[in-house]
Amino acid sequence: MSLDGPAVGASVHYRRKRRARGEQRISRIVRAAEELLADAGVQAVGTNAIARRAGTSPGSLSQYFNVCRAYFS
């Protein structure tokens, strides 16, 4: 059985696309947090507001970041 077949190539391609989407989502989350901090200050920033501004779910924030500690460190 060869590991050089199309299934292996497709798998690598899929992982690269998935990684790129994850990196884009992380960039949107960080940008949204920075914008909210600049606009409203720390008191107004929460996970729901960041997720809403980033166009993602609050669960995505905890998937990519240790919530709160990662945002403000």
C-alpha cells in the first residue's frame, strides 16, 4: 500500500485549508478584542461582545484562547 496516493495529498491539502481558516479566525478575534478595548475599555469587553464583533461563536474564543488571560496579557 502506497502512501503517495491522492488520498494522502488530499488530506494534506485539507489540513492546510483548515489551518488557514483557524489562523484567519484567530486574527479576527484578536482584532475584535483590540477594537472593543480601544472603543469601550476593559469594563465593556466580554466574550460575547468579542465573538459578536469577530463574527464567530463564543465557543471559538475558548477553543483558541484561555479566555480572559489570553486577551489581556
